[in-house]
Amino acid sequence: MKYRIKDYPEIREKVENMSVEDLLSSVVVPHLTPKDGQCFRNTPGVFVFTAEAEDCIECAAMLNDGREDRALIVSDMEYGAGCALKGAVHFPSMRAAVVAGDPELAYKMGEHAAKELRGAGYHWTFGPCVDITGYSECPIVSVRAAGDDADTVIEYAGAYMRGLQDNGLIATLKHFPGDGYCLDDQHLTVPENPLSKEEWWAEFGKVYKTLIEDGAMAVMPGHIALPVFDDIDEEKDMYPPATLSKKVLTGLLREELGFEGIIVSDAVNMGGFCGYTNLYRANALFLEAGGDCLLFQHNDKEYMENMKKLIEDGTLSMETLKDRAYRNLCFSREYFDSYTPASDFDREAAEECSKVMAKKAVTVHRDRAKLLPIKLDKNSKVLHVIITQIDYPMDAPKDLTERLREICGTVDVIDDPRPWITKDAVKYGGYDYVFVTAGVFPSYGLNSVKLTGEVARNMMEGWMRYDTPCIFISNGHPGFADNYKALVDTCIDTYGYNKYTNERVLELVLGDSYIK
């Protein structure tokens, strides 16, 4: 059933009597790390960065102590609680749920995440990512999205959304009007969604319309331009990001798609927002375009002073400010009015769900020479080469090394070497096999899901073409083997990583000879 924010006449009356400062506080969702000493007041929500559960519970209690209108505690949980909570059950990725082939696993992932996170004091997540990987090299989507067509996204991301919201955690669809076809990173600039109107309605329009009708409570627009629905900014000779476009937020999302929930911006410190125009002017334009609350904006002195100037010069009207404050306060009040204690979290069941998903997602991407399975024993000598970039799952290569050492007599490791070092090791090391953990995990501000810079040079020198067979494992972006099609004969994709992933990798590599 489509969601609509409940009206509260008493909040309407309260808003009419609020100071400008309190109104401005009511349209921001600032961020903090537990124990950093900050305590935001009068904001409808607070984003809490990754921390231990006990610290999150303590932080949430501190933030809401004595408040009449409680703040929603928020974080990014795109695929399970492990995205935002230390020690939580970690699922590999949204794409892994699809490769595993069972929408019920996606629903259960949402259910377990909601129960675990609510137990840690959270109420709201900025997920699922409902982008579509129409362009495989889009710099930030990759395994965060369910797949490359609307129906897959609806089926799996929709199941995750329902799992979250059925169990008391607000879900957020992102990044409207749709990333995954864009060539650039909205953290750094304003990417353009290149689809025609017909294509957009068949893809992103279908996703958002379906999931809005299915009860989505919040939508996060990205700092992404949608030229076919917008007017060009003549001064800049480019199209504005959706976050600053009334045609996109009000005309398309509110009016044509009929969304009546909360519109929360993507982070205001991203280049596609505060780099397009001055931060505070962008804040005002977002609210005037139809947005409700500003993510990562702090209600500090600088914010107050600059926003007041924009009210004075007419960039932001008091009518708009009051309306957005009212909507945010109603959104929070409604949640807590219907709030019920978190259901008991079954850690064992959540771990089993995570394990099944992770193991089903591990697949052989390519095995040209039909190398697999191989045999390893205590007489085997193996080299493990690690060629990864920032934000790659740090535990992945370490765990694989440890597992190989339980099997083989010798396992040597070279981490981010230079290619000639790897070449000499392969030529003269006398290894039976080379295992290569390689690739990129999608992250902000990298502007690529390919190996780049000096790290990419490690694929030079032809070390993979000597007599020693090389087995590549990609735990991040699944396009790695295709980026290096000429060089990589054997590659396993995992579509993410958790503590169950490498066990399945070795089952595929060793076949029946693998002893756990």
C-alpha cells in the first residue's frame, strides 16, 4: 500500500510558532560518530556512523533524552546490518542476493537487518540501492544494485525493502532518478543519466512507480542530472542535479510518480551538490525543489547565518521552510507513535541466511583451460598476490592466505607489488599455483570500478603467462575478468565478501579434495 505521511494538526500549530532557528534545525539530518561528544537537538534525524552496538544504543538514548519530538537514528544499510554496525551479521551485497537466485533470501536479509539494527537503536536506513547497472563500469553502483534490468531490481530490492519495513525499519529508495548508466561519480561532479523518456519510464520509472506503490517511505535523490525531463542551466551550460531540480523532484517524483513520503537528499558535502553551487544556496534550492531534509548538514552557527541570508533575499521562502519542517516532524512523530519494541533477533538464523547467500553467490566467471578443480596438499607451494585498491574488503585476502596455509606447505604473499617483482617471483619461485586476489570494491570518490593508477600497473609484465597457473578471485566489482579478458584465464567472482566466501571459493577451486 502506498505510503503517505500522517497529518498532525498540533504539529502544524507548533511549526507556526517556531523560531527560524528551530525551523532550520528541522530540515537537516546531521552526522556523528558515537562518543564524539556532539548532541544535536531539534533535528528530525541524526546519521550515526559505524560503531559498536552498545555505543550506538548509548548514543541514540543521549540524542533523544528529554525530547518531545524524537530524532530518527539513521545509517546506510544497503544490504544487511553489517554495513553499519560493527560485529553485526554481514551479508555480501545486494547483487549477491540476485546471483544466489532466491528473493526470499533478500527479504530475510531485510528482516534480520531490521531486527538487529533496531536492537542497536536505529530506526531508518538509507537503502536499498535501486539503481540499475545499465553501464557495467558506472563508478559507484556495481554490486550495490540488484542487477541490470528493472524487473530484477523490483524483485530483489523490493523484497529487501519489505523485509526492512515489515520489521519496523524505515527503508529509502536511492538514488533517484537513477544511477548505473552514468559515466561519472556524483561525489565528484554531476553525472548525467543518458536515457530517453521512453527508456527511463521502462527502467527507473517502472522501479520507482512499483516500489512507491508497494509502500516505500523515503526516497533519496542523487546529485544526478536527468536531461530528458529538465531544463538546461544556461549560465553553466549543463543540466542541474536532481536534488536542485523542481521539475525532477516535484514534477516527476511527487506529481507523476505520486510519491508522498520523505525526500532526503544525498550527502550535501558531495561535489555534485555543493560543487554545483554554493552549499547553502544548494540547500535552499533543494528545499524549494521539493526536498524535505538535508543529509549531513549540521545546524551550526555558519548554517544558521547563511540560511537566514537566503531567506532574506527570497531564495528560500518561509512558507517552504515551514512546510518541510512540518513534514519532517510528522514523519518522525508517526514512526514513534506506531513504534513497537524490536522483535527478538535470531543471530543463528541471520548467520545461516548470510552463509547461504554468500556461498550461492560465489561462481566461476571463467576457466578457459579447464584448470579447476586443482589439488593442493602439504607438498604444495603457492604464491598469493594481492592487487586491490582502497576500500577493498580487507579481511578477504588475509582470510584466503590463512586458509591456504592450512592446506599447503608453503604460502608466500606479496601485497601490492610492482609487476616485475611478481614476474620474478613467478619465474623463479618454483610455485605450483598463483592465487591472485584482485579488483576494486565500489566506493565513493574513486571515479572508477577498474584498477587505476599505480595499482593497475601490477597487471603488466606478463607474469600470468609463465608456466605457473594463475587463479584470480574478485570479491568486488564483477567486471574485473572482463576488464582483463586477455590476461585472466581462470577467475572466480564472489559479488561481495563475508566470512563464508572463501570457504566456497576453495570448494570450487579444490572440488572433492577440499577438506574443511
